[in-house]
Amino acid sequence: MSYEKYMNALKAGQKEFHAHLTRGDYPYLPVLDEILSYVKEKHEVNLGLCEIPLELIVGTKTKGRTNSFASNFMPLLEPHTEFATKWIQLYTYLQEEGLQEPIKVYEFMNRFYVQEGNKRVSVLKHLDAYSLPCYVIRVIPKRTDEKDNEIYYEFLDFYEITKLNTIYFSEKGRFADLLEKIGTPKGEKWTSEERMKFESVYFHFRKAFDAKGGSKLPITVGDALLTFITVFGYEETKQKTTEEFKKDLAKIWDEFLVLTEENSIELLMDPPEDEASRSLYKNLLNLIIPDNSNHAKIAFFYEKTHRTSSWAYAHELGRLYLENALPGQLETTVFENIIAGENDQELMEQAIEDGHNLIFSTSAIMIPASLKIAANYPDVKVLNCSLNTSHPTLRTYYARMYEAKFLAGVIAGSMTTTNKIGYIADYPVYGMPANINAFALGARMVNPYAKIYLDWRNLKDRDLEITKDPEINYIMDQDMTTPENASRHFGLYYIGDETPVNLAMTTWHWGKLYEKIVRIVLNGTWKEDDAATGNRAINYWWGLSSGVVDLICSQNLPQGTKRLVDLFRNDICSDVLIPFSGELYAQDGTLMNEADQIIPPQEIITMDWLLDNVVGRIPSISELTEEAQIVTKMQNLSETQTPEE
């Protein structure tokens, strides 16, 4: 029987050997000594006895027996050799007695190379064992700015906390992301029980992932597991069996495919052009043949109440507009005071039980619950109001507010007499630097001497500085106020003798956006977007031309300035004027855009620099108030940020 096992292992080795030769690859085991000959600075650390997954043992320390094995550790020597005899004897011994002594290995870049025990590794791999005990010497290279090196140093920090070799990632930041999603307090080390539980989760997930064909994807098992935990949460993930993993993997397979895409996000910049005609045709057809299946029951989720939050109030106005725009075709329900991570998922499930088939969650902090609901209820359409979200399971929507901010900057630049203009921002999140820079560009287009003085509303232990400067009498402030907190400090205003004089207000017309999205659902074109975008995550990101953002001018604005704004608005809507185009410099003098170039949409979203005519800076999270820190951190966790309030 052992002889037959050797012959099977030999065939597997020969197959691997010839496959590598065909591809032009090195067909034998890699040798660590040869790899390290190219590493100039390194040092060794003795890790002692560790349990090492066999899949991470990839080569030998020295060249000695390298040619006896194919790159998968299966034997290459004929069955009449002394090597084959010892392999067969070892196979019989391990079958009867089990592994008695650990082997010695060297670890480099989280891959392990055998110093003593090559045949034991070969036999155990053929037996499909999962791991084996090893005495480990870690070889650590000098820190560099190369991506692989940076990921490895992140792994070393992760290892200090967890003592895990099992999991690895293909991108920076994911080790820290995993610890945060698991709920590991900063600086706290894992217990042996926590480590064993995670190893069990990883083992069952890996079996299910490989069974679904995950090993063929150019991602690590760690990448896939982190995505799974992002969708379902670690507490639920810990309870799953291999079979349950298989079922849930099928629900969110596109989430793994998107990890293989260089560009994982599909920004749909405008509503479908023929949307109106298709909707008209649908409506006429329904008059003849009523289609009750096209009735939408929609649930809106607000983090706060529409009376206490200007953000929720704007969405509430949008909901009311939607009801008036599509009478008889839908009904809506509002869920307020949502607490992310506590009642959001429960209330969404309640909404679905009550028959709601379309959900709008209006804050980025509800992404985890929204994502899980979208995965568990594929027949329900779930959308979250956020920006730069890379989950194909969940669609997101937002608006290009920077276009309206540009128009506000035009007004401020044309009216200032001091060339000093104030801008009060809220949270340092995606989209906010673009808003600030667009405002600065608008001001400079009509006034090359205009400077924008930036301040932040949510800094701790400090009042707004720009309000103390008597030369700053034009200020861009929050987009709107709430019914219970009426104030004239919104939009663009002039500081007069007593109260602010409002000149213009940048506004979100969520109602128009909701109407357009609901029409996409009702007219049956929802799935067409999936087909057109492939595996990428769909983000609706519409601007002035769609009517979802605008600048409303007050009667206090001179007629000539209004006409100027209208000219610029028309030029932006017709793509004659593109705000982020031409030669642009950052505050430090770095050229950020060439004279004949346009900044791509994705770079506008992720913009983290300020123009050279902006005075001020983007604060760190630690400088924000506690409430602002929570908002910013929550949005950063999902790589999604949304300016609110």
C-alpha cells in the first residue's frame, strides 16, 4: 500500500514538474540560501516551537535535496532508489505512529523553508495534513518602501498581537483592518483561546473557499476571509460550519471577484439618457395591463431625526418629493434614530418582513448592516448614501457637490473686497477636499487674488478662528439648517453689521435622485447596470446636469452676479467647463494636474490635498471632537466617506 502511495506522489510530482517546465518556471523547490544571497541587510529571530500550516512550507533552506522534489514537495526520484525506500518507510511510520519530532524551518516573508525534515513535509503534504510543529528561525529583511516589504512589516506587528502565521494579505492596511473588525482593543494581545477560535474559522472558511474555486483567484485566502467578515461580521462568522460558508460564499462571490479588479468601482456619472422614454412606455403599458409587481415599498433609514439633523432633514425632503413625483407607484416608511451596530440590521430585517423591497440607508455608518442585508436578501434592493464604496453586493449613491461649491466660489470671488474668503468645513472625509478646492477654483476664476481661509467646525478645544478676522466677511458654511435649529449661518453669507446676509445656498436635491433611482427599479433597467459594469461596485454619482445638486441664489445677490452664475452653471452642465482641469498646484507647490489634463473622477473622490490659494490644512482624526472622530473613523473603516451635517 505504501508503495502505491509513493507512486501516486511521484505522478503528482512529475505532473507539477512538467507543468512548470512548460510555463518556463523553475521546476524544483526554491532554496532560501539563494534567495537571501540577494538580501543585503537582515537579521534572525528565534521564534521557538510553532505550529505551521503545511501550505506555507514552500522550499528548502539549502540546496542539498532540492532536485529530489518538485515545487509542490512531491518526489521526483524513481521507486527503486534509496530515497524512495526511505520515503515509503516514513509514510508507514507516520501512518502508524504519527509525527513525534518537530522539524526545523526558516521563515522569510511569511514563507517557510525546511532545514531538516524534507521527506516528512513531503509525506504529510501527500497525506493532506493541515499543519505540523516546527522550530522556527525568522529571517527579517531591512525595512524598505516596497509594497511587499511594507505588507510583511504589517504582518510582523500583527504576529506580535496574535502569534498567527496562518493568514496573509495582498494589500497594505488589511492586517489592521482585520484586527479592528474582529474587535481587538489596540495593543491587546490574543489569548490562546482566541487564536484557536480564529484558526478554526480560517480552516473551515479555506475549505469552503477552495471548494468554490477560490484558489484560482489571484487573491489570498486572507483577502477573501476579511471580505467575508466585512459582510457578515466576525461574531456570526465564528459560528459557521464549512457547509454554511459554502452557501454564504455563493451569495457574495462578486465581492471576491471585485478584489481581482484593478478598478473595483464603477462610477455612473449620469442617469440613463433614455430613462424618461422608457418610464413613459412603462406607464402607458401599465394603464393597459396593470403590473402590481412594479409597486415599490421603500424604507428610509436616518441616523438621527429629520428635526434634529440637517442631513436627515434633506433626505426627508427628498422622500416627500419622491412620493409626490410617483403617486400610486410606491409607499414609503421612515426609520429614525438608527444606532449603527445596534438596531440598524434588526430594523432593516423588520422592514423586509413588512414587505419593503427597496431600502435607502442614508449614512455611511450603516454600510455594515446594509451590506449584510443585501447579501442575505438578494431580492431586496439595498442602497447606501456614501462615496467610494467597493462592494458589488451593495449599490451606493451620492452627488457631485463640488460642482455647486464651484459656483458658490464664483460668487464669493466676485464680491469680496478684501480677497479673504472663509470656508467652514465639517469632517475631513472623502469628497470634502474636493468641495473646498472647487470653491477655491471658482473664486480664483473670477478673482486671481482670492484666498480661501479654511476652518473646521468639529475641532476640539477651539472656536472657529476665521470668524474673528474682520477682513473675512464672506463665509461658506454648512449646506442647510434644521427646523428645530433655525440659523442664518448656512450656505454663502456676508457678515453685515448684525445678522448674516445670505447670498446663496448649495443644496442637495435628494428627491430628484431618489426619483431617478426608483424609476430605474420600476422600469426594469436595474439589472442592465449589473450587466454593463461586470464585477465592479456600482456607485451613482450624479451632478448639476441631473438636478441632484444645485446652487440657489437669494434676492440679496446682484442680478449681474446671478447671470454670471447661470453662465457657469450651463457650462458645467454641458461639459464646456470642467472645474478640475488645467494646471493645478497644491499648497506646497507640487504640480497636481498638467495644463492639458483633467483630473479623473476617482482621483477627485480620493483627493487629500488642498490648492495653493487655500490657507489652512486638513486636520488629523485626533484633533476632532469625540463625536466627529466616531463619524470619521466609521467612514474610514469601509473605505467610504460621506460629508454629513
